[in-house]
Amino acid sequence: MKRALAISATSVVLVGIVSYFLLFGEEVDDNFQNGPVQVETISVLEQMPLFEGVLAAGISWDYDEDRFFLSTDQPHRLFAEKVASFYVISSTLDNILIKKELNTDGDLEGIAYIGDREVAVISEAGTIYYLKENEDNNEWENTHSVSIFNGDGNHKLGSLAYDSANELLYSAEKEGQKIIYKFTRDGLLIDSIEFNVDGLEKKREFDLDSDYTIAGMSFANQHLYVFSEAYSTLFKFDPATQHTVAAYGIENIHESAGITMKDGAAYLVGDFEDYLPAPDFYKVNIPVE
């Protein structure tokens, strides 16, 4: 009996240790100088505190009303609640205007404003939730959802970007093989693109699939700006030629999850992790090329 109790106690301790590292263990190296790709250094212009308790994962700018949207992870617990949140934030990133909770099938990793007072939010599993603002009372309604992969759970998406001129959405696998998915505004998958950095100068041999992540994306100037949480690197990818044309290393930021573009600047939102300082918003200027 004593032996059984000892084994049981040991099992509980092991489960606790594994759970701790799953929840709180450091995920990536966020120092761009340690990355294997040669980058142009860009600095943070402005750093603003994120709201306490907001588990931010994605950010998008509303170019019609000049405000921001945030999507969040589900609560960081061993057995997560199946609820994530959507926020409307002031243009100065210092005031929460609206918060809405959503029942989801995973963390809401990517978010994109798609025009006409409508937002698309994507879960890691590949479900897009569409939210529409009522002009009369400014309330947001979850109108419908679309499963891109028809329930296939072998995906971990970490981003969402919108090409308003062509009404196209983009997302990508956050880890493993770096595949960028292109689909219609309504969520119909139309193409898969293999992300690559073939044309960039390298500092050493590396494996793109294991060394970098795709934690956020934004579309501007006919390019996808692809952000890697690992090594805090921003890649400028041309979806027409399917080549990466530039890479930028962002100095002095902690692990960040989402990115959006506004007036030539990139706005990033820090990832909420218990081993990191309280996350921030970061504003950085993107070189014009």
C-alpha cells in the first residue's frame, strides 16, 4: 500500500513538472542577432504597455475607423476553457473600447480587418470566425464561422492577413513546415505556398522549419510581412513571385505574437508568457524599398 502511494505521489509530481514546462517553459530565442539569416536591424520607435490580463495573440488595424483589434489565447490553464476574446482598442492603444468573448476551438492566433465593419479571426485549428459591427449600437456579432480544413486537426495556424485590393486572406502554419495558405474573403482555400528565404544571405546552415516560426502576418504594399517570434525577425514576402525579398531584425523586444501595418509602420503585440515581463505593444518603422 505504501509503495502504491509512493508511486502515485511520484506520478503526480512528474505530471506537475511536465505541466509546468508545457505552460511556462521558454518557447523561443527572441534575440535577432542569434538568427541564422542576415537581417537589417530596425529599432523600436515606441513601446506601450499592454492591458493587464489580456492574453493577446493577434492584432489588426481598422483603416476605416482608425482603431485596433486584438484576438487572444484561451486562458493559460492546464485544462483551458474553450473561450477566447476579441477586443476593440483605441487608436492610441491605451483604451479598451469593447470586449467580446467567443466560444472557440482553440486560441485565436490571427485577426484581420476585412472592411465594411467586419473582422475575421482565425483559430490555431483553422476555423475563421466572422464578426460584424452593428452601426446602430456598435455591438459586434459573431455572424458565422468557416472551417478551412473541414475539421482536419493537423494544423497550427498563427496568423491572418488581408489583401483588401484582391479580397484575399492569408494564414500560415506557425511551426513545422512553413506553408502559407491563400483563401477567399469567405474562407475558401484556393492555394498553398511554401514559404522560403532562398534569396537571402545566411550566416550559417539552418532548417527554416525548425529555426523560425510564423507568429504573425500583415499585408501591405503588395507584400506579406511575415513575423517570426523566434529571433524577432520580420520577412518581406512577395506572394506573386513566392520569394522573400528582405529580412529585418527587430532589436530589444520580447517574444511577440501578432503584427499589423499602419501608415508605413509595423505594430506588434507581445506574447503573454509567464516567464516573460508583462507584454507590450511595439511600433517600428519599416524601411521603404
